Amino acid sequence: MGALRGFMEFDREVPKGRSIEDRLKDQKEVYEPFSDEKYRQQGGRCMDCGVPFCQSDTGCPLGNAIPDWNDMVYRDRWEEAVALLLKTNNFPEFTGRVCPAPCEGACVLGITSPAVTIRNIEEIIAEKGFENGWMGPNPPKRRTGKKVAIVGSGPAGLAAADQLNHAGHEVTVFEKSDRIGGLLMYGIPHFKLEKSVVHRRIKVMEQEGVIFKPGSHVGVDIPAKQLVDDFDAVILCCGAERPRDLPVEGRELEGVHFAMDFLPQQNKRNEGDTIPEGVALTAKDKNVLIIGGGDTGSDCLGTSLRQGAKSVRQFELLGEPPPQRSVDNPWPQWPRILRVSSSHEEAGGKITQYNVMTKKFVGDEQGRVKQVVACKCAFGDLDPATGRRPLEEVAGSEFTMDVELVLLAMGFLGPVQKGLVEELGLELDARSNVKADQNKMTNVPGVFVAGDMTRGQSLIVWAIAEGREAARGVDEHLMGYTFLPHSEKLHV
């Protein structure tokens, strides 16, 4: 490594956020630029640790050669860093912005000190690549004559398309929404991932020969079986879009909505669209309640604040995570600790209430939600029949809160089954995800699956790994051999 004592000489630094006052006025990414010298220093903190756990089973599922490109950044060998990173990650400009960085949780330096700033280094490598033309269009030199259809243009679908296009196949990506990008476009707010970054990547892929067809809802507007007949192989990357509901009294009231009914609307506004008044959702001048404490809940918080909510509160069913690793969560496991997102920084205080169970919603005479009734909860005694400890109401803890907008952000339960899943007769696993073999093929010959649709709700970095693995399976299925690499953490 270039800086033998870098981990002792340099402290961990990350780009600082713009002032909260400024960033609540716009939808731009929240972080300020970071100098090249700062990135060099952070790359220099990477240790010659012998066994890089950042690439282990608990680290990066893509198998990124993290220590190598950290060293290249320290030595100003940017073009080499770009080339090495692209060998394992199709879209480092996405993961460098929105991945929670399991690699950093497994960093060896993190045993005793703050981990290496891996995610931010990944982002700057990608940006250097675009800035200097090292990540421009690179169309394949030959075509195989094989045609592949990909349904869904999220990170799994785009990764599969990129791999197969570079292998020489003709790739067509069908997307039900009016813009390409899946959750990259309509699931993640602009302040975490500006959509110019997505548009830039799509433009490169189009110049390389990938065909995109937005506004094409396979299983609704286009029969799924038509794709099976018209293409040599099909990959389904439709995500896990069934949201977990909250079946309590008052759920039907106006003003109680799923998070994914709310978030895409703001992204559409940011792209210049006008949302019809009858379906428009906004937090402006409202008391907002977000139920669910994960990333989606955090996105709802940041969006509500930017829309001018009167107040925002958040309920989390489970307890507050500890500030540091607990004894049953040792390194190199992902640290289950309390994290403060940029949205929670913007909220200016502790707005999340833990161990809270929602009991019912109360409406006004017009059928609009006006109040939530909730209580504190705790785990009860072990149930021998299930082996679990049920959550139970704490006696005397019931309380009420005034609300005009409730956003349900409690996770997702798998793919939508009505439509192409039923039409193709796809076999599901015990978790209602589409079942696949080790090559990502479903029970229907020639039909493959990748991403959250088969894995369940997960991370963008895992979706990219899934897409790459499905592309490898398709290439081998079509050609009888493949030179596309395995995603090591997925292959058995």
C-alpha cells in the first residue's frame, strides 16, 4: 500500500452536508464537493490488512477489489482505478451515492477505529471516469444474433442489460413507468440521487445499443408469453413491489397512504411533471406521521420536510438500536447500530418514537384522517408453538396524536403476483418470491429472474450482483458457454 501509516496519520473524513437551511429549499444532493487531496488521504487510510474483509461474505456482494482501487486513488492512478472498479460494478455512480456500504461495516480498520471511507471513494472514481471520458460508450464489436428481453429497468435489470449487451446480444428493456430507471428513478429521492446521474447512464447504454421501451407494462399491456415467443431469453427484474399493509381500524381513511404512492410523485414533479389535483399527495402544512423506521421512512421524512410539513413524527415498532455494536453483533457483521440519516439531521431533533404500535386511525366527518391512536409495546413471553416472543401492548401506555397525512413505510412482501407471474405460472418460494435455480432460471425454460423479485427486499448493490449473475446464466443458456464473471456471493 502507498501510505503504510495512512490509517494512523489521517482521520476518517466524509464530504460535509450543505447547510440544512439551504438543502431544505431544493431537491439537490445534500453533500458538498470533496477535494482530490481529501480523497487521496482517505484512500491512504486503507490498511495492508492481508485478508480484506470488505470483500468477504459480510462485505461487498460484488467482490469489488476495494484495497486495490483505494491504493490507486492514493497514488493518483485514477484511470486504472476506474478500469478495475468497472470489472465488478456496472454502476459505481449509483452505489457510491446510495449504498449503505456493508464493505465499511466489514473493514478491518473498523475493529478499533472508524472504517475507511469506501463508498465516497467509489463515487469519486465513477465521477472521474465520466469527467475524463473513461466511462463513455463502448459498444460491442460483434453481435451474436440472440435477442434478450428484460422486464424492469431498476438496478438489477440495468446490470443484466449492460452485461448481456457487452456480450454481444441484442437487449430490449421493457419498463412499465414513463421513464427508465425503476427505483433509481422513482423510489429514491433526488436529494439522495439526482436523476441527471441516472439519465447520464441511460444515455451511455443507449449509445452502446441497449433498446429501452418505457411505458410498456408486461403482463398488462403486453402479454408475458409474447416475450417468451419473440425473444431467445427473458429476464424478469420487476422488484418486490407489494408493500406491507397495516390492517387496523381507519386504514381506509383519506390521507393514509403507502410510501410508494407518495415518493414517486415528488420525483415526477422534480422532472417537470404536473400531478393531477385529484391524486396529488403533499405534506405541505400538514402534521405527518411516518410508520416505519428504515430507508423508505427516512426518504419520506426528507421529502415531507422539503414540501413544508407542519410537523413530522415517525413510529418504529422495534426498540432503539444501540449507539455501538452489542456483544451479539461482533465485527465483521453489519453493525446494527443507531444511524442518523441526512433527513433526520434536517428534522432538527429526535422525531422517531421506538417500541410504538399503531392501534387505529380516527377520521373527521369528511372521512379524512385526523388522529392516530397508538401505544407502547414490548416483547412478551416466548410462545412455545412458534418459538417467538410476541409484541404486546404495555398497559396504560395508549396515546393519541393529531395527523393529516400518514405514510406507511413498513417494507415490502415480494413481487406483485397478478399479471406476468400468474400468466407464466412462475413457481414461488416460501417467502412469495419467484424461485430460481443457481443460474437464476425459473421453472419456465428460458425465463430468468433477478433482484428483489427473487431475493426479496434488499440493497441496490445486491440487485446489481443479481443482475450480473442472471446475465451470466442467460449467456451460458444461449451460447453453451460464457465468459461473463460470476457474482461470487450468489453462486453456489
